[in-house]
Amino acid sequence: MGRTSDAREKIISTTQSLIELRGYSALGVAEICKTAGVPKGSFYYFFESKEALALTVLDEHWAAQRREWTRVLHGDAEPLQRLRQLFEETEATQRAGQKSCGTVSGCLFGNLTLELSNQTEAIRLCLQEIFDAQVGLVESVVAEARERGEVGVADTHEAARAVVAQLEGQVLLAKLYNNTSQLSVLWANCLALLGARIPQEAAAGA
């Protein structure tokens, strides 16, 4: 039992790494199995298709990321500082990835949105659900900040969508230029999008 479970996890982790490096479309089942060091029969024991595997990769990656986003955004810090911490941890993750493999891998969800959203309905819907969940987590923080009079937004949902969109956009640019300094503007952009009403020295995060 342990050995078959290990094979499944090897397939999932290998596929995520390969997608981050090269994208989904160019991958074949044989390559995935060879890189993971598992027999091809193991693949079809756990997954009926490459698409089914991709959906599992997305689900598991989001489960892990959601735990991290929830930890940060439901923390004890003031609402805007929680958003800032989210951006800082995102930047740190991209820097660590670049140090490990030499390139900025970007966001798995954003990468697959660009590559597959017009090709497979199941993956498109899965990605929609993930981004909607991200917006929901951010919106709760934006709403709290508005109650405190710290931001000037009329629609907290649309404001949260804008924050998530600019986060995804800056990560995409960091990947494009292979330069994590593209992420240094996340906090300032967030404050501008939200019409933050806090002192400038606080905005600078002294």
C-alpha cells in the first residue's frame, strides 16, 4: 500500500514540476512516468488520463496554497498588513524557486490559464473555482479594512478581484522577464487599487 501511494505522489509532484518548467501540452505520459521513476501501469492505475492528472495537480496545489493564504489572511495582524504579508510570501516563494531551478516558474494557476483555458473545459472550470476562492479570501480582508476606514472602495468583491489580478499579472511579468524584482511593486499597487487611507510612512512599511 505504501509503495503504490508513493508512486501516486511521485507522479503528481513530478507532473507539477514539469508543468512549471515546460508547460502541460508538451508533456506525455511516458515522460512523466520516466521522470517520476514509476511504471506506466501505475499512471493508469491512479489516473484515467493526463487531464485527470492535471486536475489532481491543481486540486492538491490549491489545497496547499489555500492553507497558506488562510494562515496569512486570517491572521492577527491588521487587515492591510495581512495583504502585504501575502505579497511578501509570494515574492519569497518565487525567489526560492528561481534559486532552485534558475528561472522564475510563475504561478501554476496563471500558467495553465494562459495555456489551457480555451482547450479543456474541465481545467478551465477548475481554475475559475480556484481564482474565485482566492478572491473570496482577499475580499474578507478588504471588507474588514473598509470597516476600519482604511480603504476607499465601493465594491469589496471587485476590489478583491483587482488585487488578485494584479498579483497574478506581476507574477506573470516576473516569469516573463525572469526577474523577481517585478514583484516589488505589489504592495504599492495594492494600496493604490484600494485607495488606502493610511499615512505614507505606514504605506512604506517602515
